[in-house]
Amino acid sequence: MDDLLNIATKTMEGFNPATDKVDNFEEIADGEYTCLLEKVTARKSEKGTNWISLDFSIMDSEDNRHIFVPYFFSEKTIERSIKAISKLAYEFGYELPVDAFASYESLAETLNGMAGNQATINKKTSNSGFVNYKVTPLPF
């Protein structure tokens, strides 16, 4: 195997880090996908909005594709996200205690108990470009 410098030299030829994408993955098309919940993480947007990301791997994908389902906790969406996450946990067979919401990190840690479960995800993009996800847990 070539050394790191040779590989980096070849890789960077014609690559513009300001405009080029790192991955060559195309956008995942709208549709229904059978997925496996891999992990749940707490995140914060550049604007400071907290959100929870559910990382689902597409099970019939040969190139290890993932769908990341976000739940945002902005002033407008926080109550809806709390209810939606609680309902989803219930549908996966988990009772989400209210103290799981003590912090975004503790919420993600608690929700990680659902990792390994399968679900069907229906991805649909609206005319305005907003992506909606419908997650339906599959029976175990």
C-alpha cells in the first residue's frame, strides 16, 4: 500500500475543499426503506438549536447508506418533539421516563436502548424541499 503522502497527493488532485463534496453519495430518493436503528445522538445546530438524531442504516443497501431522522428542539417544536419521541419509544416497546429529558445527552443515552430494532422509514420531500420521515417500528 502506498504511503499516506502519496495517497493524499492523488486524492487532492482536482479536489476543491471549498466546493466539492467529501462523499459521492447521491441523495436518498423518496420512498419506503427497511432500516435498523444504529444509534441515537444529541446534537446542536450552528444556530444553537438542540436536536436528537436517530441514525438508521438501510438494510437492503449494498453501499452502507443511512437515514438520519432529526427531532429538533426549537422554541416552536420542542413540545411536538418531546411527544413524538415519547410516542416513537412507546411504539418500539420502550417506556420513556420523564427524567430521560433531564438533558439532551441523557435523552440520547436513554434512546440508545432502542438500538438494534428495525423499522420501516417512509421518506417524503415536500414541494418546498422539506423532508418528512414516518418511522414505523417492525415487530420483533
